[in-house]
Amino acid sequence: MRTTFLLNGSEITADTTPTTTLLDWLRGHPGLTGTKEGCNEGDCGACSVMVTDVDGARALNACILFMPQLEGKAVRTVEGISAPDGTLHPVQQAMIDHHGSQCGFCTPGFITTMATAHLNGDTDHDTALAGNLCRCTGYAPIIRAAEAAETASVPDHVKDIPLLLAQ
């Protein structure tokens, strides 16, 4: 089955089975292994990615998202949150500045979820991050990082237009 979507700003056509998850597809591609497999049930948020469609951007769990569900949409993984020139997204810089990561396993999911909330202007960080679990750092520095990034401008490169709208 062929699925065409934007991945980190570039159009991709993937040939997969209908039951291939986005997480499995990403983990099978060098350079796209930042999205982590934690629970593989959609409960921990380690696999969160930003998905943009005609209804806007949402943080979704890649472990329970099947490839055909991405047709015409835009997907942004943790590898695509920083700018193409390497400039960090405001939430990435805030996580560094506020010591929001220790082991780093959950960090990619937190970053994509925070970047999605930032894009949407969502400042209810407790609700936005409710689906992401952290066992090392604790939530206080992560929430402080999200608050610190609130007023920063949204980088243009994360303002994906889904293929459905671009055509």
C-alpha cells in the first residue's frame, strides 16, 4: 500500500502494509530513530510526533498510528523540530535551559508534544503534556521549559501545510 505524506517538510511515498505503524516505519529508517518505543500501546508518549492535517496540528502516538492514516498529512518527528540549519526550536532550547531532561528517553516525545502545543498557542501545559510520562526528570522542569517557550515566535519550518491543502 502506498502512502504519500510530508515528513519533516519533504514529500514521502512509503510502500507498506496497512498494519505498519508509523513508529515501526520510522525506526526502520536511518536518521529517524529519535522517536522512541516505550509502551507500544499509546500510553507513555515516548513515540509522540506532530501530525498536521486540515484540522490543524496534533501530537499523536506513532506506535498506534497506521501508515495509511497519514495519507495527505504532514508528520514532524523530533528530527524535524529544529530548523534545517540546526537552530533549535524554542522548546528545545527551553528544555536545555531549564534542565528538562536526564536520561533522554522520553525527551523526543516531550519535545514534539511541546512544539505542537507551542504551534497551537496552547499554554495549558499540564493538559498538553498529560499523555507523556517521565520517570527520571520529574515534571517541574519540563513545565518550566514549556512556560519559558510560550512567548517565543513559532519557527516557520514547523508550519507544515498538509498535501491535501497544498494541491
